[in-house]
Amino acid sequence: MTNENVKISVLITTYNLESFIAGTLESVVKQDYEGKFEILVGDDGSTDRTPAIVNEYVQKYPGLIRVFVREREEGKEYSRIERASLNRIMLLKEARGEYISFLDGDDFYTDMSRLKKLSAVLDDPDNADCSMAAHNLNMYYEDGRTAPLCRAKKERKISFSEYWKLMFLQSGALMFRKGDISDLEKGTIRYDYDDNLISFRQFMRGKMYYIPECMASYRQSEGSSWNSMDELQHAYVNLVSMGMEKALGPERERIINIRHYPDLKTAYALRNSEDKEMKDKYVKWAQELKLEESARLIDTGEGLQKMVRGAAAGYYMARLARALRKLAGRY
């Protein structure tokens, strides 16, 4: 294949997911799409049967799937967030498609027309102001239960201001225009190119076209690194992310603070937590990324109360605006 005839690149990141990777790949290779697409798999040094299963699909679908491996040094401790981010960026640099979709190696598409529907949105000249198209996701629990991730039910274009204050979609919901990616090798975003930073970066380039239909499943594993964290750890991780967002778009500080109001509030309420070792870990992470505000908020709490008060009004106004949208059938 050449760059000219690949329209879509589906980028799958995986690490020790032998129980799920076949289902993930199956959901992509079976897509009902008449154009050219490619699948890139970034394996982050798996030690289980994941590479062997991926290779079976490479053999079964020659020319469709390319594999890239990031080696791990035995005995070395790695940051899951940083490894996953660098894995995504590695794949993005190798992608030949005009449009990009990320997919975690344990998630899967449930709509076999997913690529067709989202690419049609981005192809439409009326949507030239949209840098990405997105659909809803079903959260898929280990006991088989499912529930929509997002409660928005109106197909429409969504601005940064509306989305960033209250909404969230995991990166597997997006298809975005690749465009220039040189910025991903600069600044702190390369260390946390995850759900929020992926969509934040795209919002700097345009709007989101949102489709409320659930076209994929987002697996909710109890043993995942996120679900194993407590409320305060979630807040600390998000405060580091807040610092990265401000580094990427400093002119959007007010809206960023509104989004992170719950994190600021939690950090302030639990500022006297006795788990100093845990706190120091996140302070060190923020300092290494040169995010001085995030490091200070986590470490000493200086300025936390003021930020909580400043973000509260915007946060509750956003919730009121969302409630009114729902009543009017515009959400």
C-alpha cells in the first residue's frame, strides 16, 4: 500500500492482552468499509501469547496489519501511562492514513460500519470545521453488563467549551484528521497522550462531530491500573493532566479549571492525607514534567482553596446549562 490509497489507520495498542486481542482484531478486520484501511499494532513488550495471536492475524490478512514492538528491559519498572503514550505516538508516526482511530487492545467495535460512518462525517465538506468525529461507547463490564459511557443523545457538532467542562469520551470513540504531528515530540504531551490529551489536542484544531450511537465497547476491568487507584490518586493523576492541558493551551485555563473542579475539590478535602509516599510520587512526576502548578497543588496545597472557589461557579453553571439542554432536547 502507498500513502495515497490508505484512507484510515486503526492504531491498536496492547500489552499482555492474550484473552482479548483476537476479539479486538476481529472487530476491525470485519469492518464493512469499501476504501483502503490499515491496522497498526503496537505491542509494548508483551510476555504472554499476545504477539503470537497478533502474528496469526498478520498471516491470515496479508498486507492489512503491520506490527511494531517496544522492547522492555527485564526488571526495570515502567510508567504505564508514559509507555502507552509513547506507543501511540510511535504508531501515529508510522500511520499512512488520512484519518486515525486509536483502539485499546482489550476494546472492540460493535458496529461493523463504524469506519464507514465516521469517515463519511469527516469527508463531508459541511464538516470541514470538525477535526474529529466521535460516537458513544458502551462500557463493558466483566459480568457482561453494558451501559452507555456518555448520556448525550443529540447528534451535533460540539465545541471545546461545551465538551471540556463536563463531557468525556474515551479515545476509542474518536476518528480524527491526522494532519501535522510534529508537536507530539515536544513538551509534556508525549508523556500523557491518553484519552483527555488526545481529544484536547484535536479540539485545538476544530470541533467534534458527535453521534450518540454506541459503536464500540470500552472494557471495564476491575484489575486495571485506573480502577485500582483510590479517589485521591485519581485526583492527583488528573491534576497532572490539568497541568499538561494548560501547557498545551494556556489560553483555555478557565475552562480547564472548570473541568478539573472535582479533582481540585477532592485534593483540597483530602489535603491532610497521611500517605506521604503516595503524594511524593505524584509530586515527583509533576516536577519531572516541569508542571510547577500541579506539583505545588499536590505537595503543599497552596492555592487549592482559591482555585476550588474560582472553578465552582463555572462548574455548576455548566451543569445547569446541560440540564436546560436536556429539557430542550438539545443534549
